Amino acid sequence: MKVLQINTTYNFGSTGRIVAGIDRVLAGACIESYVAYGYGNLQDTHHYKIINQLDSYSHNICSRLTDGQGLFSSYKTKKLINYIDDINPDVVQLHNLHGNYLNYEILFNYLRIKDCKVVWTLHDCWAFTGHCAYFDMVGCNKWKIQCCNCPQKNAYPPSVFADCSRRNYNKKKELFLSLGKRLVLVPVSNWLSDLLKESFFAGTSIKVIHNGINLEKFKIYQKINVRPYILGVAAPWNKRKGLSDFIKLREILDPAIDIVLVGLSKQQIESLSNGIEGVEHTNSIEELAKLYSGAIAFVNTTYEDNYPTVNLEAIACGTPVITYKTGGCVESVNSDCGVVVEQGYVNDLIKAISLIRNRSFQFRSDDLRSFAESNFNEVDCFKSYLNLYKLISV
């Protein structure tokens, strides 16, 4: 069996590491595994880089001017199709198609007539909306019937002038449903699965497969004797990720406890309050794992999310998670490994941090590690893809 994955990135960022994990599991099962991606360094001959930096800039500019995310990079997408023809995969495994790196219209018109199965792992809601990747914060439900007059056309992926959400919605619906029963959707949370059943994908086959992580990389490191701190990780840090809540948290948190935030821009770091240490984005998993391991708790203030791997990574490094009750976050965090609080309740974050620091909540690093080994091992999680490929290929 031959499997080709297509994603924005490979081996960095949350979805890029997921793709790399599936790639490793498939190779370990003697499956011919190929990956095509927009950003990242070429790893081996089974990997194909779709675009260069100039192509990405051009796509980004055109998208911002026309609200046409995923409708440019035509030439590079046609070259990708030639690559697909060359390897002739039995299964094409899609991930994020937004990200300024391919033309989904050309790709799906090709897949519609290609003799292969298509599995699409959904990491957000972009596939069934006319523009946005998430809609929780604006309370928009237009995606259930017909997107139009988008209330957040300036949100990712941003459009400066045009609002083509009606066109985008209808185009996606027509193209994505054209694959019929050859398409299987894989939401990575039950939360997203429930949304799909209310969208135009209601009649499409759906199989939930939760994300896994590389437990050989994300592991417990010895704590360094530094001031106690709580940790937040995001990329980018914006309103959706709750940066302002960390600012509020700093104002009332015990000054003996520092806050470390990873993934900030240089401008954000320069404007931070005293007591908040900012770290730019890091591609070093070891560096990130050490930061997880040293923290009192990992605090996830996200207001819109699916099944964030940062929660899994922190638990694997022996650190409890305090997360907002957002999307699929509650599917990875329970009383055995962390605390769930309502969105925006900063005082409840303070209470949870205090209880963890004072050991009123008994979270032992070894127990958290065992929880991760039982629930988040990428080998176990991603074998579900192998089973799915075999099932749909019969």
C-alpha cells in the first residue's frame, strides 16, 4: 500500500509533527509513506516540497486581496499532481489545505477522477466554512446553512477588502462533496465530529482519531533550580489564544511565581509586563520539553481550539494542565492530569495554580507520564490510520 500525506508543514508546529508521526508509524509498518508539504526542509526522497518562499508570499498577497485562501498557487499544484501521478498512491491523506501553499480547487478536481481513496484529517473548521478556521468567539452559525457577510473576514486567513464567503462556501461544498463515498473525514476530537454532523458534511463518513505525540521526544527532564513558573505555549499568540488573560493573570498572581510564554513575536516580548518572560517560537523539541518539565503547571487559555497537542506534550513531560473548557480540550484533560475551568475565569486559574503549587491537587510527575503513555502514544494513536486505510481499501 502507498499513502501520500499533504499538509502545510512537516515536522514542526502541531500539525507538522502529527504528519511526521503518522509517517513514522506507516514506515514502521512497511507501508510506502510519502509526504507533500508547503513548509519545512526536505527529509528524504519520499518527501516533496510544494512551494518556495516567493510562491507563498504571492499566494498570501492574492488571498488577502481577494478572500481566496487556497485558490492560488495553480502552477505548483499542477506540479504536485504530476508527483501524485508518479507515485500513484492508494490513499491520499489530506491535512490542512489552507496556508498559502496549494490550490484546493485544482487538487479536488483531480482527486474527483483519480482512482484512490481520500482521508482528510481536520484540525480546525476551515473545510466547512466560507472563510474562517473557527467561529466560536463571534457565535456565528451561518456555516450550518450558507456562509455570507462574514463577521470576521479579517481573521485568519485574513482578507483585507473582499468578502467572498458565500462563493467560498459554495465552492467548497461542491468540490469536497464531489468525492462521494471515497472521502472519509477524520476529526481529531469528538467536539469537531459533532460540528461536522451539522455541516454540509453531515452525510460523509466520519471517524474520530485523537492526536498522539512522540513520547521519546516529549519526556520528563530534571527540573532546574529556578524560580517557580507557569507556562503557556502558542503560535501565534493572539486574542483567540488568550494572551490578554495572561496579562490579567500577572496582575493578581503571586509575584513569587513567574509566567513564561513561548511563541511570542519580538514586538509582543518588548511590551510584556514585569514578571512575564517571553520566548520566541522554538523548533527545538528538547528545549520545549524542558520548559514543560520545569513548570508548576501548563496553562492553556485558548478560546478556540480543537484537540491541542500542547496539552498532551505538557502531560507527557510530567506537568499538570490547567485549560479552559474549549473545543476538544476537555477530551485530553481530566481530574487525573489537570483542571478544567470556564473561559475567562482568571480567578479560577489562580485558584487552580495555588492548589497545584500547595499540593492540594496530587499530581505526581510519574503518574502524569503514565497517563500520557496510556493515552497519547503516537504509535498507538496513529495505528488507527493504518486500520482505516486497510478498511477503506477493501
